[in-house]
Amino acid sequence: MPPEVFKATAHLQEGVVVKARSRNFEITIDEPKNLGGTDTGMNPVEVVLAALGACQSIVARVYAKKFNVRLDDFWVEVEGDLDTDGFFNKSDVRRGYSEIRYTFHIKTDASREQVEEFIEFLERTCPVGDTIANEVNLKLNGIIIEPIEV
């Protein structure tokens, strides 16, 4: 089966506010005030953490029955270490996360063994986790310059 192509656009607004769109959906992305934003939405690196937790949650829902794991409740806490000195060119530290940690909270009647097998599968199956954990070919597709109309 050929790969499915997913698409999104990110359109810069006033300041550092960005309207991100995919399909018929839009989210507002911004920075907190201490990083030069107006705090009207999550910032991009927070969206990455949220995307990981959301992906893990969706995989859990889709595959729980296969592992005979009843999910009365499921949520993921995600946190990451990021040194903003890299972004602000104050030092040569990595610009992205140096470590991301997550904790699964599962309300279930399944045994610990069932849950652990299920979680191992979930970690192997989550596309966002795979994208973060493994090198991806990131390339510029082009530059389109639109003249300013006077």
C-alpha cells in the first residue's frame, strides 16, 4: 500500500501567532508572554508533546480490545526538556528536546502482564512516537516569493 500523504499549513498572523490548518480544522499556536507571544495557544513544542500523548491515546483506544484491555479511563502526561538558549542562539545546545518523558494512566481491570504487553505494542505502533524517536527525512520542498502589491 502506498504511503498516505497528510498535509497541514501554518499561516503567521500578528506577532508570533500562527493559525495552523489541516483538513477542515484549525488551531491557534502562540508563545507564552515570557517568550514573546500573547499566550493565546500552545507553542509548537507543546503541540509536539500533545501530539505524542494524543497519538498514544488513539492507539490505545484502537487496539485495547485486541489485547483484552478494558479502558475505563486512559490519559498520558508528557513532558520534555528543551534549552531555549539554542533557539535564541545563546549557546550551541540542541534546539529541540533533549529528552521527552511520558506516563500512562490506565483505569482497567486487566492484569499488569496484559497492560505491559499492551503498552509495549502501543509504544511500537504510535506514528508520532516513531517520528520523534527516529530520524526522518526533512527537506525543503521549495520557496515561493510573492511580490508586494503597491
